[in-house]
Amino acid sequence: RSYALNAAGMAQLVAGLAELGIETVPSKGNFLLAKVGDAARINTELLKRGVIVRPVANYGLPEFLRVSVGLAGQNARFLDALRACL
């Protein structure tokens, strides 16, 4: 059941990010990397909206955020908040 929930959540995130024109790195785990541009600014704006993601500039990826796969409602909330930040 967990595998199915994660797969559905990943599909939801990838599709939602693609709609926003955001590139993602393919992932087989419970997170993905999203190329959002100014990741530090987007991260700050998401935090103001109560959405926590992980910037990965320390890995040499200053334009990317690490986004964990959540339940459908959580993923939708992230996508809505991100849309407002772009």
C-alpha cells in the first residue's frame, strides 16, 4: 500500500510540476528534485506559506529543491503554494 501511495504521489507531483514548466530529475525514491530557478528565494516563500522543502545548493544544485512525496492533499498544497511563489 505504501508503494502504491508513493507512486501515485510521485505521478501527481511530476504532472503538477510539468504543468508549471518545472523540470524534475527522475526518481525511484520518495522524493524528487525540482529545478525552480532561484531555489533559495522559492524555499523562503514556501516556508512563509508553511510548506517545507529542502534546498540542495550544498550539493552543487542551487536551482533545485528536494520535494518529498506526500499524500494527495499535501502534494496539492505544495503545488498551489509553489504556483503562488513563481
